[in-house]
Amino acid sequence: MLPVCKLGVPGHGETAFGALAPANGAVVRVLNRDLVDRLLAVGVSRSALEEVESTERAELLRRAGAYPGPRLPLGGRNVIAPSVRCGTTTSSGCWMPGPPEHQRGVTPRPS
């Protein structure tokens, strides 16, 4: 299992400007830089974005501690996302370090 957390736009939490995922004792951050630049240009403060990241980083660490393992090999796959609602969240897992054969994902789709 790979816990990931979406970084939602302040006031519009379902719109992701990025996501976080754990990686070898650190946290990987994936940002939609074009969206972040547009948000800053229209007056969303950098501190508001940083506050979202801080809150979600704490939640990610809580989840990682609550579901500590084992982190079993997934047959060459390294991403399982709970939904397909947020491509950025899924992407954060796809940027995990490792050999190319592990750079695929498994994402369950709602029926």
C-alpha cells in the first residue's frame, strides 16, 4: 500500500495543485507548477499553499504510521490509488524512485 495525499487548492479542495507520497523515509512532492503559478497570479498566497502542504504532510505521516506495512512487492507495480478522481495524487506515486520496470501503477476504477 502506498498512502498518498492530495494538495487541494484553498477554498476548492477537490482541485489538486499537487500531491505527496512517502519515499524511502522522505516525502515526494509533485506539483502542477502551471496551476501553482496561476494561483499565485490571482492572489492565492504562497503561505496558504504551504499551510495546505503542512496539513497534508502531517496526515500522510499519520497514515503511514497507521498502516505501517508490510510494504510487499506488487509484481513490478508501485502505486495503488483509492480512486481515479485525482490524477495528480496518482502521479505522486508514479514518481517514486526505482528501476523502470517498477514505474507502472495499478489504479482501481469504480464500477
